[in-house]
Amino acid sequence: MYLGAILEFGVILTNIATAVVIYPIVKRQSEGLALGYVTARIMECAFILVGIMSIISIVSVSDALVGATGAEATALAVQGNSLAATYDWAFLFGPGLVVGFGNGLILGYLMYRSGLVPRRMAMFGLVGGPMLILSFGLILFGVYETDRVPRSCWHSQRSSGKARSASTRHGRASGRVPSQRW
């Protein structure tokens, strides 16, 4: 578990590094959008960090729950549920919303305008970004749960190479909307 957390810190570093490295190239198209892309990646990393802290805390609570009984066990279970919900919400807002804007719309547009990638590939981001944002809104307002809907929105982004799958990125097995699953 702790190795996974260390690797997630690597994800944070590489997310920010890719945005910083690409900034001088794409600012020729639009300096404001290039800065917006860097900002979106930093915001995504903030949500990743919240998720990492939640999962590490769940492990600590789980260890404490082993020897707990009665009211203490109930309190630890509630705390674990809260941490799991925090993780789920961080995942929903980070890769579910920020990636749609940052990687989908902003980077897709910059790549489309610059011609640094084939236009068809850039279109994946321009189409997939709004699909992710729409999916986020539908999940947020309870229209559907993520484990009951085809992952077409997510897979369109993934196939363009602009987003990582939820299962490899956060070790998320259930794919559920924030709930009491702990």
C-alpha cells in the first residue's frame, strides 16, 4: 500500500512536469490556454494528493479497527467510511472533471491548433473532454452511478492517451460513486 502511495507521488510529479515541459511549446498558440493547462494539471494533482492521503488514512484506520470493539469499532468504521467517501469524491473531481477541462478541452484545442499531433488524435480530446465533463455532472446529480454505465466517456479519453484509466491510476476496483463502501 505504501509503495502505491509513493508511486502516486511520482504521478503527481510527472503530471506537473509534463505540463511545465509542454508550456513553452503550446504558449505559441495561446499563452492563456497554455497557462490554464498547467493550472489544470496542478489542480488535478491536488485532488490526487487528497486521494492519496485518504487511502493512507484508511489503512491506518483499518489497522486500528483490528483490535477495536464496541463504540470504538463503530467510530473507526464511520471514520473509514468518511475517508473512503473523500477518496471517491477526490477521484470524481480530479480525473472526472479537471481532466475533462485540462487534458480534454484545453490540451486538445492546443494540439489541434498547433498541429503537433494528427488532427484526428486532437479531436479525441475535444470530443472526450466534454463527454467526461458531462459524465461528471450526471454522476454528481445522481443520474447514474459509475458502476452502472458504460465507460465510453472514460475510454474515449483513455484511447487518446490523454488520461489514465481509473484502475491503474488509483487502484480503484469498484468504480462506484462516493458511497459507504468501506
